[in-house]
Amino acid sequence: MQAVLKNSGLKITIQRCKLLEYLTQVDEQHLTVENIYQGLNAQGETIGLNTVYRIMAHFEQAGLVVRRLFESESAIYELNNKPRHDHLICLTCGKLIEFIDPLIDLRLGLAAEHHGMSIHHHSLNMYGHCFDCQKILENQSAIYKSQLSDKSSK
């Protein structure tokens, strides 16, 4: 962890090392500052919420993490150690799916080229309902229609 911090131009502190170690070891890859704070404290680390906010801001500036804003009110952070990817987000349960599609990248590159734009970065988030939530919504709709039908036939 110390080498990663040093190579990123960040001062090496125990709290930064522990936070970076936590981010690399946790299963969930999309975390709020509050998630990180709670996770560290659950492991017995004594670190303040404001300190986590500060460290994550430094990590973002150094390029170690990417900060994303989805439909939720809180920023979501993920380590910047994966290939560029896009997201599918379920509006019902919040499920977040990462995907890579070379055709999307190609089309975005062509669009930028057509308009004379040099792309620094982009973010593509698509919102809808995951398979499980679609089934639940369909069942709820069927029940509602059945109830309406029963009322109208009386």
C-alpha cells in the first residue's frame, strides 16, 4: 500500500494505508464514504467519518479512485484499477452492473471525432429495472389489474 500511495504522490499515513487496504480487499466495489467508514470501524479501525471524506478526496485527486454520482444522493467510489466500463443501474433495488462494450466505445469515439472533440473521459449510466425487479413489477401489475377487474364486475 505504501508503494501505491508513494507512486500516486500522496503522503504515506497509517490511515491512508488502512483505507486503501480496505478498498482492495472488500468484495463490494461501489462504496459510499459512509460504507467505507462503517466497514473500517467494523474491523476495529478507529477513523473518523470526516477523515474518510478527506482521504477519499485525496485518493480521487491522485487518481486512485473514481467518484461517481448515480441516482442516489451519495457519491459512490470505486478503485481506479479496472478497464474503462459503463454501468446499468436498477431503479427499483439499486443493483449496479458493470459492463464493457467495445461497440459503445467505438460509437462514442466516432461521435467525438465527428464533432471535433478530444475526449478526456466519459461516463455512461443506463437506468432501468433488473430481471428480478421486472418480474416483481409484472406480478404487482397483474394483481392490480385483477383487483380492478374484480371491482368493475361487481
